[in-house]
Amino acid sequence: MIVNGPERLAERRPRLSSPSWMMRFVTERIARFANAEVQVSGRFWQGRYEMNRLLDEAAITACMVDVALYPIGARNRAVS
């Protein structure tokens, strides 16, 4: 079908050679599946992460400890 339609082939050829387009295509399908599973809509990562400024050394240290301990917490959550 694509080979017999030259205009469609011309449209698809650059997309097929673009890693960013391929990743967008793959992540969109994963997001649709995950959103359907938990019955939500919107962007896949919407509302899950936020950015905060680290204003002093204590905040930076606390952040580093949190990141360093995340695998331990993730392992404990997976077990329970």
C-alpha cells in the first residue's frame, strides 16, 4: 500500500529514518496503553514529576541522598 502510493512513501521515508520519530511513535503507544489501564487521559508523565530549585547546600545534599536511596525504596515497594 505504501509502495504503490508515491506521495505516502515520500511522507513516510524521512520518518522511518528518524530515531526521534520512532521513539515518539513507541512511547505514544505505551502511554495510550498505560493511560487506558489506569483510566486516565493526558500526557503520560503529566503530573508525576515537578522541578524544584535547590537553593542551598543542605537542599542539594538532601536531594543527593534521596536519589542515592531511590533504588532501595523502589526495591522495597516492589516486594510489598
